[in-house]
Amino acid sequence: MVSTSFSIARPSYAITDPHAMAIVGISIAAPGGVDDGLDTEEFYEFLKSRGSGIITVPKDRWNAEAYHGTQPGKVVTTKGGFIPNFTLGDPQEFGITPAEAAQMSCSQTAALHQAFNALQRSGVDYRGTNTGVYIGCAGGGPPFDMDITEAGAYYMTGTSLAINANRISYVFDMTGPSMPVDTACSASLTAMHLAVQAIRNGECDQAVVAGVNVILSPLETSSFSQLGVLSPDGISKSFDEDANGYARGDVVGAVVIKRHDLAVKDHDRILATLVGSALTSCGSLMGSLTTPSPDAQTQAIKNAYADAGLVPSQADFVELHGTGTIVGDQIEANAAGACFSEGRDGREIVIGSVKSNVGHGEMGAYMSSLVKVVMMLDRKQLLPNGYFKKPSSKINFEKYNLRVPIKVEDFVAHDRKQGLIASISSFGFGGSCGHTVLREHDARPVLADYHGLNSAPYLFAVGGLTPRGVNSLIESYKADYADVNPALLSEHLGSRARQSSWRSYAVGDSLSQVKFTEPVMVPKRAAPLIFCFSGQGPQHWQQGRDLFMKYSVFRESILASDKIHTEYAGKSFLANSGLFLPNPPPDSILAKSLSWPADMISISIAFFQIALFDLLIYLGLKPDAIVGHSIGETAVMYASGAMSREMIVKIAIARGGALCLVDNNGGAMAAISGCDEQTIQDYINAVVELSDNPRAGVTDSLYIAARNSPTDFGVSGAEYLVDALTSYIDQWVSGVMARKLRVGTAVHSPYVDPCEAQYRQELYRIFSSYPGPHKPSIPVMSTVTAEFVKDEYTVDYLWDNMRQPVRFSDAIPKLMDKFGESTTFVEIAPHPVLSQVCVFSLLHS
């Protein structure tokens, strides 16, 4: 029963808290669906409508009428919260053989599916990670009338309680603690508490917490019936005057949690934050094993709030255990009322119980409550009880100002500074008590307009655990997502697919029209990633404008750089140039002309590359190494961690200012491709020898300024010689391309020597204001030396970067030698200019 519904991620910043746990993925299967139960999104709508999942016992479980009765061996009710046709899906999608699947318990398979759904929804990295698995569960073995001769080689792994958790760890290659938990009806909350403690103690980095309750046999149901806790009409009437017991229910749920500060750092979609948890036990206080203790329950609540650094009176909503039993509800609600009303100044206490909708999920009960509360906090809506007509006279509603909602309401925090606070109780029938405290995630969307990308075509990626699983998901997605915005769908499917070992992709305008590739196996370790920062040449007047409008991270980075520029240079670069802005000021350079002064080139490229790097890092692309071409090495010093944004912006200003001294002084550059270096030198010699020098008293020449590949070069020199060279090649040389660049300075040649003194002076002043060490924190390949940068960046290095030839074609093969043939290059540029020369360098090497 793999869920195909989803909610779109909304990346956000928040106040970080290493003690708190971020809930980043949820999934649930619960009663109430027409066919195979409710998935997460349907569950929310079901609760909003006060739906009931109570039905007659399905015939594939047991014969309800035959077992109906009050005597031993019978069941007092014919109803319960059942998922009617519990679809187990295809275990082969998880790499499980048919023979093994045939002996797997329904509980084990269902938990596996929900864990998979929660992991996919979360988008977190999990394969090969220190991720724990904690699952509340009980027996859940084969049908009660199974013949012993049917037990085969996979019977033990198929029915063992331990394997409920261990198989999830195995299938998804997660190496953290893996354990089942059984404290009866508080099992899932106990599993959550143990997972939280494990993460806080450093035993695992994140965890899948699950709960599973699938009612297959009348045996336990008959026993509960004899205990007197089941409702004859099969309805859990939580807190109601007519409460007469509870309905048993199928519930299978899973959530993914991780440390809150790490979730913020990783830009995960945080649905809610778990800030406190606690466990207690009733001991022998009540003189009966199964009679709940109000003192133990109250202590669990107080301990959980203390763990959260809060007090119970701050709660805005409390999801109680609320099974619908006469004794249990009365004890719990009155104890909770006394606890939460203390110091509350008469403010009402809003309580609820999801068991009034789906029955008592027992081992999975906490999961249904948790998913309900998480969605309430995330969507700021207070959900009503499924059944509530008349307050129970045994509960002190008036004394404690308790209220059970019966309609959807706005969920508003009493204290706006604290935000919404809600908590959940869960109690086992043997006396194990637990409570957890949750808060809304204090989110400020930093990509509020992230979903503005509406231009086709789109990349659709689908991932699964096997090729069969991928193809199955493709068919499901095409059927279920036909009307979903393709831009949102592309983003969502991509975040899911990147965690799967098998993937397929398609490119097109809509999911319904595309044809997917055959699924391929993705290595556990991603290919090395190298960011390649281009030099001057790809700049254009539209550069970064769409990114500036659509991506807040990019925009904030540009604005941060411009603030530094304004403070240092006394004017806004954006306002002066008109770059990046949707509507350039009428007096900006862009509005008045399309010229590119030397200082504008230097600063615009630095601004753009820093912002694009910030955006890619935000989106999760982290390079293993960096290389920069010419002026691109300025932003490389920022990206490598060697220098701050402030220092880099000032260096870009200094470089641009120095180049203005030689801008339009008769220098120019050209790109030549299609021949080797000796041939280029021969062309240069011929052109210099044959050309008449129009500048009296000046000795002009041409120089190889950049070795981009064995067949691609940059040439600098006098503009009239550059024009002669490009004209000569175009007219007389076949198979060689020559193109004059849109620059007014002949960098990487003696033509920039007149600006050396000013540039060095400004650099010395900048370096003296920012003491080092200015050393990269990740590998950087220098295109000045064609070696990895081992020492600090210096003034001499920055001058050589502008004056000496660019050794790009020597640098790229050395990167490949270190990182291997599977290395992926991502060009950081306003327009692609280095991709082709990278390929040529590698082919020739």
C-alpha cells in the first residue's frame, strides 16, 4: 500500500534547537477508506469531516456473527476499525522473494510500506546512514488457525517481532539501532521516546519511528471482550456520556525524525517539532494491573513538559489517550484537567482523541494521534472529534474548563511568541504511561517563490527499490498526478527519487505525455562533484534576473553583496548597473546603454557566482572540489571558505577598478578553437609580422592568454591585431573558429601591467583588514599553477591570476586523476562556456 499522495515541500529557516526533534516525514494507513484504508492526505480530510472508520469485521479476518456473543470465546461486538482490503502491495518491489513474502506477517509488510512512504516524503538521506528504527508492535504472526506444517524456512524471519524493525533497516540500508518495542497501547510512544533519547545521545543521527496494529485473529479481541473494555456497538465514544468501551482498530504509521538544528541546516521540510517526551509506570498504585493511575499519568505529563522547558499550562491542545472506556476516560480526563489547568488562569483546555474516528490502534495508537497533531500544527487547523454528543458527567468539564471540538476551527496559539504547543498522551493497559510535547515549526520561507518556475520542459524522476518497483510507481503517479502542477510535481518526485537505489527519468511538459527511461541502478556513493567557475565572457544583461525573481536564496545573496558594495564604494551596484533587477532604474547603465565597463564585468560575475553557489548549496549540491577560470577564481575563494563575502566583494571592486586603467586602451581578446597551440602561435607570428602598427612608438603583439583545452585557446593583445587574427582565420583557415570576446581589456598579458601598482595597493589594504589564514577548506585546483592550492591565497597570487596565462587544460586532467572518470562538473556561469572545453581536455588527456 505505497502512498502516492503528497504535500509539497516548503523549505524554511527556523530557530535551531539540538535538543528538539524535527518531524520531517509522516505516513499512515488507517480505517475509513473505501478500498484499502486512508493514506496521509486522505486521513486529514477524513478527520476534518468527522469521519468514522468503523465497519463490520471483514470476512477475511474472521466470521463476525459466528464469534458474536458475551460468553467466553466470543466477542461482544461485530465491528471495529478495520482496513477492509488490506493491500500488502508487491513485496518484490522491496527486493523480497515470493517465497519469503509468502511467510511474512501482514504487520511486517505493512510497517515496511509505511516506513518507505515516510522516508520518501521526508526527502532525507538514509541509504548507508546511521539511521535508527524503532517500532511499536506485538505478535502480528500468521492466522490463528495456521497448520504447523505450513511453517517453512522463512517463517521465523517472517513473524519474528525483531524483524519488524530489522527488515526496515535492512531493506533501506540503515545502520543505526533497530528494535521492536512492546508496552501494549503505549508502544509507539515508547518507541518515539527511545528514538529521541538515542538521537540526543549520539547513538543515531535520525530515526524512523513506527507503530503497527493489524487485527487478524479473534483471539485477542475475545480476551479484551471478556475483560470488559470493548464497546458492544463498536464505537469509541471518547469523553462522551454514552461511552461504553472502545473499538479495536487497524493502524500502521511511520514518521521520520532528526535533530532539529540539523534539519534546519539541511533545509528539510519540517512539519512540526517534538520538544519533550517522558515515560512513567503505574506501579501498584491502583491495586490492579490494568487500572490506570492518575498520578502516573500526571507525572508523565509534567516530566515531558519539563523536558521541553515548558509547563503544562502553556498547551494549546491536548490529544488524550481517550479510548472511550468508562473508567479510563474518567481517570485520564480529570487527571489531565487538573494538571493542565494549574496556572492557566481559567483559559479553556481543548482536548481530543482520534480513537473516536478510527478506533483504538493499540500498538499503533500513538501514530494516529501523532499524525493528526502534526498535521494540525502544520496546517493551523483544529480538528474535531469524530464522535462527541454529550460531555460525560463523570468528567469535570466545567471545573477544568475542558472542551472537545466538534467542528474544524482555526488553530491559534495563546502565546504568539511561543507558537502553537500541543501534546499527546498514550498509556499501555499494563501501566506504561507516556507523553510527548510538540510545537509548530517557527518557519520563515526563504524560497517563498520557489515554485515560480513554470517553464517547460520539466525533469520527472522516479525512484524505487527495484526496477519493478520503479515501473509500478510510474504507473501510479501517472494515474494519480494527472492534474498536479508539473513544476511542483517535478520538484516533489525528484526529492523522493534521490533516495532510491533504482531510478528512471523523463523530460517533458507533463507527466502524462512523457516516456520514462528504463530503471538503472544508482551507486550508493554519488559521483564526485566539481564546481567550475567560468571567467569573463559569458556575462550578459539578463544574467541572473530570473533567479533573482524566483529564488529568495539567490536574491538575498545578491542583496547581501550589494549592501557591502554600497558601504565600500558609496553606491549600489544594482541601482547603478541595473543588473539582476526586474525593472532597472531609468538612469542605470543597463537602461542607457549595453556597454560593459571593466569594473562592471568583474563585480557582476562575482555577485552572480557567489549567489548561484549559495543557491546550489542550499539545494543540497555540495562540491568535492572547485576550479575557477581567470576571474572566476575570485568567487572560488568565497566558495572554498578561504575568504568572506565582504572580502571577495572588495577584491572584485579592486580588480575592476584597476582594469579600468587599461580598459579600451587598445587591448582586446579572442577565443580560438580547432587547432593545437603551435599552430595558433604560427598564426599569431604571421599576423604580427604582416600587420601595420597604427600606434606610433608602441610595440604591439599577441599572446596566448588561456590554454582551455589542447585545441581551445584565448588570445590577448592589441585590438587591431586581434581583429586581424580573427579575420585571417575566418578567411583562410578551414576547421578553425575564431571569435572576438566582448571585453575591452587584454587580460593575462603584458597589456595589464600598467594597472599592477594600483591593484596591488588595493589588495594589500584589503588583506591587512582581514587577517588570514586565507586557505581553502575544500580542494581547489588552481588554473594559475595547475596544482591544488596548498597554501594561503596572497596578493601575489591574485596578481598572477590576472596577469599570467590561464592553465585550464592542464588543471582539468589533474582533477580527473584525483577524483576519477565518473566525476561530474557543474559550471557556475551566467551562460555555458567551459563545458565543451572540459570535455576536449579530458578526451585529449
